[in-house]
Amino acid sequence: MDIKLKNIKNNKFVKITIFLLAVALSTSCLSIFAYLNKHTNSSFEAIYEEDYLQSDSFRSTFTDLTYDLERLLKYYKNEEYIKNSGTIDNKIKDSTNDYCTYSWELNNKYSNFKDNFYRSRSIEYDSVSEEEIITLFEKKYTNEIQMYKNKYIDKELNNYYKSLKQINGIDGLYYHMSSGEYEHSNVTNSAKEFFKSQPVYVLFDDKGYDTLPQLEYIYTYHCLQSLSYYPQDVMYAALSNEFLNPIITKWNNDRNMLTTGFAIISILLLFFIICMFYLIYTAGKHGIDNKIHLLAIDKLYVDVNIIASMCIICPSFIFAFESFDELGYKFFIPLSVLLSIVAINLILSIIKHIKNRTIFSHNLIYKLLSLIFIFIKRNLRNLLNSFPIAFKMLPTPKKANDLRNIIKGVDYIKNGDLDYSIITKSKGIYGTLASDINNISDGLKAAVQNELKSERLKTELITNVSHDIRTPLTSIITYVDILKKEGLDSKDAQKYLDVLDLKALRLKTLTDDLFEVSKASSGNIPVDFDKVDITELLKQVMGELSKKIESSGLDFKFNYPKEKVFILGDGKLLWRVIENLMGNVFKYALNNSRVYIDILNLKNHASVVIKNISAYELNMDTNELMERFKRGDESRSSEGSGLGLSIAKNLVELQNGQFHIKIDGDLFKATVTIPKYKEL
């Protein structure tokens, strides 16, 4: 009896029959599901819903109706409003960026006009107010503007008529809406009681909000939120049985069809699961032996098999359901059969590898990891091959003496004597080791010196910050005290207020610079790399600072290549760098001296070099001058914060550039180097 049962389980004909039955059951489930999806308008959630008026389908329908009604009232208002450019005015009012939002063609025309306006006059962009340019544009293109307006008005009127016709064409929908002078209604009796007599309604006026059934989500989630800002708005909408009865009947029919369909699907799935249990149990078994036999398709790597099957199943499944309406069962059923065969074979192939205990070993990722492990293992052997170096360290009398000197030297250096130098007689491994230790000692000595210098600079930083903050703060306290004593009616009150304003602005500038240098040094400033014409950028900066240049009494000499020089950087950050360097020139350059600004076109980089004669004696090295709050004016009587060069340096480095300064007597030279832009 056991042998007969085993023969039945391993019988190839039985396996094929069960496999085809599983494919047929899977195809039937997919086909019924597709049929329900096509022939029912209700969502599948209707199975769990008892009443149409509490269903998702009703919520969606009523929400759309209230949205259309509110748009008719609040956006279109009426025919006269649209003809008088009301919707156009609202478009322009709501827009913050574009000149003309109602016509992209007109907006493009304006953008081209604006670009040509600045290009033809060779003036800085945005140096003329937007209102002036718009006035010139409207004067030149009066007829075209009116044409585009009329075109948009015609479009809005068509939409208005279409929307009004669509709403008025709905049998059983009653509404009455008003907002100030605008009113829409399809009933003669606009009393609230009339709408309340209907089975479904939503009422909104200055007395509040009321619905039947309870539809709070319409108020909180959808269109009626905008009505709450206008107490004069009234919106009454109701649905009668004439509207509801056909829909409720169709919804109930759909619900019954869905319930029956899913019951059939559940039964089919149960039989499908039974078939799959049998196929899984017998997967890989061909005879009375207990070995697992793999087919040709099973020789594919498990992960490759899964990915390939998913690439077939997912797109085919989506395409089948999307194309069901056009192609029907003639196309859907064969494709469902194919999907079922591929999916079942994939499952059975995975089961075979699990039974064969090759689910991990017969895996492409596992193979790759194994190769990586073998590679690491082989390199480990190479490390082991380095042991012969130990032979070289075997001590001879000379090497033993060198080893003693090394141990003695390490002890001296460990105890802080960084000037101690280890001397060895041999030139082998011990000589190299001694030389390396001496180099480490030199590095430690340099590190200690740098640390001492850093501590000194920190002390100076604290002193300078305290001085720069205390100076304006002391003035503010002093003048506030004077104003308290003399009162605001004093004849000098305005003068005191001016001083207070000046000192407060000084404090604000100082704190702003502190915040900016903190962001720049920590790398928290976003960098937008782009193609930048460095010559044009410098010209724009010079144009922006033209008034300061004229009033400074300095003679600026600007030299740049004839060809365009493009760099890869952030235009806004580079603008800030050049602005800081120019500010440095205005504050510290000697009166009536020359300032040289040169652009150098190098092979892979472009450099901006700014040179000026300092009005103050520069008796410090360049590293100190780059420190925060360090000024060329050591008396700290000038208006600078001492942060400009530090900010500039950090901003340049954020753009993969270099920033250097050089002092030669009273000559101050700053160089900004940025990589050039390379065309792909």
C-alpha cells in the first residue's frame, strides 16, 4: 500500500495534471478579478460597507460635486466677471514670480524683451525696476497683450459654460450659492428648509456648517475650507432621491457582484493552495530514491531566477490589467496562463534548492562573496610572506648596540626631550628605524610649537572679540544713560539716537560676520557649482561698488584676458569673496594709491589677483593676518571686523579653490584660484 501511494506521489502524469490544475485555478482567479475590476464602478472596499451614503464611493462623488460648485462660485463667479478679466487679475495677483501666468507665450515674450532690454543697454541685470520694464513692454505690445487676454478670457468662458452646463445637467442636484454680488442657483425656493428636506445636503452660511449624513471630512479636508474666510458666503447643496436611487441601486448590484466574485476567488484559492502543497511536497522527486533532481531551469542562480521572473511577471501583470478593456479575455487569459506558469515554476525552483540545501550556495551574490573571500585569503598569505623581515632584525654586536641606542633615545623622547637625536652605526633596518624615530621627534616638536602658537592666537582672538564687542556696547550703554538723564526732549537727543543706531548696526554686522564665518568654516553653506564667467562677474561686482570706488579716492586698474574665462564655481559665493576683498581694500588701502585687479588665465585654473598699498604698517606674517578678528590696523580703530579674509578663504575652499595672501612691505596681495570649467 505504501509503495502504491509513493508511486502515485512520484507519478509524472499526476504531477503534470496537478500543475496544470494549479495554472488553471490561478488564471481563473486573475480573470475573475479583472472581470470585477472592469464591470463594477465601486471600489473593492464596498464589500465591507453596508450603506452607500457611508461608502468611499459616495464620499468621492459628493466631494467632487461640492468642489465644482465652490469653483463656480469662488473662481468663475459669473460671465460678466470673466469678461471683465476677473480671473486674469486673480492669476496675476496670486503669482509671485512670473509677469503673466495666464499665457506662457506672453510670459516668454516678456522674458525675451527684458533680456534684450539689458543686453542692448549693456547695464547690470535688475538695475532697473520691474515696474518700469513692464510699462515699456505694455506700451510696445499693447495689441498683442489684449489679444492674449481675449484668448484666455474665451478659454475661461468656455470652461465656465461647460462647468455650468455639466452641473445643471445633473438630475436631482439642487444648489443655491451666493458670495457678495455673485449668485448661482437652480431652484426657485432657496430656503434652508427646502435643502434640509432632501436625503443628502450640505449647508454653509454665517450661522455655521451642517450636513446629512455627517460629512465633516468635506469641511476639514476639501473645498469648503476656503469659504470659512468669507462670512458673506452662502452655499446650500442637496441631492434628491432622483439622483441617489439609480446610483444606490448600481452600488448595491456592484457590491453583490463583488461579494460573490470574491467568494468564488476564495474557493479557487483554497484549491490552488492544496495543489501547491502537493507540488511543493513532490518538487524534485522523480523516483523511489530520496535525491532531489534539478531541471535545466533550476541551474540558473536562485537570485538571477527571481529577478528574471519578476521582470516578466510585474510588467506583464500591469499590462494585462491595463489592456483588459481594449483586448478582453482573448489576450488576458493567455497572458495570465504565462504568468501563472512562470510564477509557479519560480516557487518550485526555490523549493528544490531549499530541499537540496543549495539555496545560498547556488546564488550569484554568494559566488561573488566567495571570490572576494578567496582574494582576501590569498593576500593574507602575502602578509605572512613578510616574516623574513624578522630575520633581518636578529641582533649582532653592532646591531645590539644600535638597538640599545634606539631604546635609550625613545626613553628620552618619551620624557619630553624632543631635541634628542638617535645615532646608529649600522645602515640596515635599525638605522632606518632610528631615522624614522628622529623624524617623528621633529614632527612632535613642530606640533608642540604649532600648539603653542595656536594657544597664543586663541588668547588674541578672545581679546580681539572682547574689544570689538565691548567698544560699541560701551557706547550704547553710555548714550542710553545720557538719554535717561536728559530725556528724549533734549536738543541733542537725535544725535544720541544716531550714535546708538550706528553702534547697534556695528554690533549687528559683527554678529552677522561671526555667523557667516562659522557656517563657512563648518561647511554648512550649500555650493551650487555652475559655469561662471569670472571676467563678467568681476565687472558686475565693480559696477555694484561703483559709488564706493568713486568716493574712495583710489585709482583702480582692472586687467583681464580678451578671451572669456569660465570657471567651475558658485557665482553667489564668488561674489561674496570678491566683495569681501574689495571691502578690505576700501578699509585699509592708502589714500590716493593704485589698486590692481588682474585675472590670470592658467592651464587648469583661473586666478583673481588684487594688490593694494596698505595705509597701516603690516608688521605680521600672512598666517596671523588670516586669523579671525585679526586686522591690519592693530589699534582696531577702523570699522572692519577682522573676519573678511577668513570668510573669503573658507568660501573659496568650499569651491575646491585656493586662497593666498602675500605681504611685501606695505604691499598687500590677495590671490583667489578656482578650477576652470571643462566642457563634457
